[in-house]
Amino acid sequence: MEALVCRKLGDPTVSIQDNSSPILISRNHPIPELDSPTAVRVRIKATSLNFANYLQILGKYQEKASLPFIPGSDYSGVVDAVGPKVSNFRVGDPVCSFVPLGSFAQFIVVDQAQLFRVPEGCDLVAAGALPVAFGTSHVALVHRAQLTSGQVLLVLGAAGGVGLAAVQIGKAVGAVVIAVARGADKVQLLKSLGTDHVVDLTCENVTQSVKEFLRSRKLKGVDVLYDPVGGKLTKETMKLLNWGAHILIIGFASGEIPVIPANIALVKNWTVHGLYWGSYKIHRPSVLEESVRELLSWLARGLISIHISHSYRLSEANLAFAAIRDRKAIGKVMIVFYEKHTISKL
């Protein structure tokens, strides 16, 4: 089978044909065998690129993989083979899931308990983009911050994968959603999703713009800050938070880790949540399972949609990583396997 292998740490945006590239395409990689009676082999249709995958190959992610490894996390595909005790799936079933490593390949083997059936009517490629980005935002907003109808949600980096997910989940639960992004195309997409207010950082001051919007709606301030960006933007938007607000620390796309003043958090009764979604797989796996099932239900009912701005073949993985690095993506970047007789919509 074809697989993307990380052989050393380094910049994955370097051309795969260049000997200095840390990644290479293995075209005769062994197809994984079923390794237990309840194992399922999936022929992967699509796999998502997340910022964490980029950091992992650079060697800057919090979890270090042993070299060599196949990167990749969330994916979708069709069941290719099942073990003798598999009762939940049959060959041909559309499925999606997530793994710590290994989805940048044509086949993957997992236990049936780790798979989710993709509902009828859902786009299979879109389902491959759902678990990590939407799962991160869903666990953060619904499980941790317990966002409810009528509360004000401020989403930084709102045009990225987790940001767009946070905006849609906020609207799905009835919150007033304010989005912060950069550029006219991103602003237009966010408005099309029903976002209540969008701040374009290329031409607006975030504090002034949000305060004017809050005054126009007779709202006191922000109840939940969703922050995958960090840096100066975190410090500036903290001025907008209500007493008792929740701060969700998702990541540091700016490259700068912000300092949250503990004395102000004390006086304002803020709750600061660190959210490392992947660790729930170890400590609270049931939370992830319930979250993904609810999100697939929302996807089937049209309550959320998945915007894919870039799709690449596996051999173009360096271009896909460059789109992530250069912040060209509006929503998700995908690796798609274009196989004959593989159905992309079900």
C-alpha cells in the first residue's frame, strides 16, 4: 500500500522529492493484517491535516513518536475486512475515527470499539475532517465550558479548522457568537455561517469592534473565550470578559504562549481550562466517544457543516503542510485517496 512515512524530524513542507525532506512516500508498505478477533481494517478515503500533525513532524509536539512513523490522526473510509468476532460492522460500511498515529496511509487496522459509523447522507470526505477539529471544539465548549443558549462566545482564529468548528457549535447550542479572523474571504465565510459578529484583524481593532457590538446588543461582555491562537491577542481579548467567564486554552498558533494574570482571574472569578483533546483518549475515552457520536448526528441533520478549503493527494503532502503553515486554509486541509470503486458520498 501507499503510506507517508516520517523518517526524521524536520520541515514537512520541503518537497518530498528532496532528500532533505523528513517525509517520504512508501509505495510498497505492508498492508496491515487483522491483529485480533475484533479488529477491523479500513480502506482510508480521506485523512485530515491538523496543526498538531505539522508540529509532530517538526518535533515540537507534546507527545514524541518513535521514528520512523506514519503520521495522521482523524480519517474516514470503508470497512475492508473484519475479524471473526466483529459484530458492529460489515465490509463496505462507511466509517470514521481517529488514532494517535497512522492515518496517512491507504489502510489502517483498529478495534471495532474505536470506529464510528458515518450516517447515511453524510459526505465521507467531510466525515474524515470531523473527529479532531470538531471534537476539540465540542469537548471544550459543551463539556468543559458548558456553553449555553444566550451566552456570548468569542472565537479567536475563527477561520481555522477548530475555529470554524467552534463557531458552528456555538450557534448550534444557541450562543451569541463573535468571531475573529484575518482577511475578507474568511470574514465572508464566517458571516455565511450565521456568526453574529465578525472582526477582521486586517482593518479592525478587536477590542473596539467587539465592545461596539456588545453595546448594540445590550450585552455586558464575553462569557466564553475560545483561544487556539495565544500571544498578544489573548491578552487583548481578556479585557472583554465578564465576571465568571471561562477561558479555553486550545493552542498557540501565534507561536507565543500568553500569560494569564492569576490576580485578575481571582478577582473576576474566571475559570481557565487547558484543553488537550488527545489526552481524553487515555483519561476519559467515553467523553470523546459521546462527543463524536453527537457531532455525526449534527452533521447528518445539517446543524453543522465542514468546510474543506484544500484537498491533496498523499504525494502532495508537503503542499498540504505548507497550506497549514502559511495559514492559507479556511477550515480543513485534507489528504484524499482517489481510488476506483471508492464511494465519496453515501
